[in-house]
Amino acid sequence: MADLRLPRLNKFIVSGRIANDLEMKFTPKGTPVIRFTLAADRNYKDDSDQWQTVTSWIDCVAWSRHAEYLDKNAHKGNAIIVEGRVDTRNWTDQNNQNRKSTEVT
């Protein structure tokens, strides 16, 4: 097969409810940031033909004007649509363990 060229695309869209209380923080340079978890439900029929719901818990982060908007207008339990990109962070915790986090920015 010839060299397949795909566009570089990193886009994520999900709807759900804000699962935690929002707290705006600021970076050392003063940039507002809010981290929150989104609870996104999906329904499916099980083997006995009964409807079941499974919830995905999605870590999200909002920066600058988006963080300010959420701080003023959103609360735990609100239904929202999140559109962003998937980012992965690596860091070392207090116990010197390597950690990894994936979130929607």
C-alpha cells in the first residue's frame, strides 16, 4: 500500500455532567485553570435484553477564559458538552513513583 497520509487530528467531544465541585486555581504566572471530572453515561442492552448504563469518568482541564466561564456559570451536576484535545502528562509523585495522566484540555 502506498504511503497513507492522514491529517494530524486530536479532537474529543463528549457530553455529560460535572462530577465534582469546581475550584479555580492560578498558575504561578496568574493563568486561571479549573480541573474537573465529567461523568459521561452510555446505555446498552445486556444479554437478557435489559437496558444498562455504564459511566465513564473523564478528567478535564479548562484554561484562561474557559476556566473563568466555568467558575462563574457551572456547578457540580450541570450537564455540559466538552470539546478539546486529549493530552497525556507524565510526572514523578512524592513517593518517587512515575505517574501518567490522560485528560481532555
